Amino acid sequence: MYFVIVPGGFGAYSIESFELLDEAKDRVKELIETVRRTAKMAQEIPMKIKVEVEI
């Protein structure tokens, strides 16, 4: 899963998710060409986390 992060006004961000890298790249290009000056792309990294608690 890929995420496109677009800064909004007053410190807010809009996050859009895409299944394919090409879709995310196309969205970033579209945003930069039309409306926004900046857009960021991130990739989800699945992780397995094990937590142990002692009482």
C-alpha cells in the first residue's frame, strides 16, 4: 500500500491510499502539475511486533 500525503491549510494534511506504486506516482504528478507545490509519498511497511508484559 502506498500513501500520498498532501499538505492542507493550517497544518492539516490529506492522506490518500493506493494499491499500486504507479497509481501513487501518477497522483503525485497530477497534484504538482495542477494545484499543489508539494506532495509526499510513503510506503506501508508491515511489521510484526511482539509485546511481553510482566506483572
